[in-house]
Amino acid sequence: MAATFTWGINTLERETADGFVFVCHYTVVANDGTYSSSAYGSIGFERPDNLIPYADLTEEIVIGWVKEGLGDEKVAEVEAALQAQIDEQRNPTKANGVPWSN
């Protein structure tokens, strides 16, 4: 079953003088209704020509920056890795333990 991916922003690092966001810490959560998996990352930004006022930023705007900064290939890799973790939870190929009882 395919997972739904939810990108979120944990925190932003900014310059107090003008609100320029130079680092974003983000999460990606994959959930298929039964199993879930998540990833955490951070990305730095270059100062843009047109600075959006810090108070006007929305999570959607910043998620767009993150995805643009990562690029389509890396976004797809992150989501594929999370899907693979869910697939492994659903149909495990590895296990741990001992064959005897204590």
C-alpha cells in the first residue's frame, strides 16, 4: 500500500536584523494507515534578491523552498526510502532474537 507523505517544518534559523531564513529544519512523515516512518533533515538557503518578510512566511512557502533546494530527484529519494521502510514493516525481511526460550 502506498504511503502518504507529509512534509513539515520544525524550526527556522534566521537573522534578526531582517528575518532572512538561512537554515530550515524539516521532517517528512510517511503513513499508509497502518505503518509509518519519518525522516529529519536540514537545508541552508542563499539570500534571495527579494526577501519575504519573516512574519509573512507560511509553512507551505518554506516547504516549497525545501523541496526546491533538495530538487525533485532528492525529494523522490527521501520518499522512496520512507516507503521502503514501511514496506519492510509490512513484510519484514529481517528479524532478531534467539531460537530458544529463556
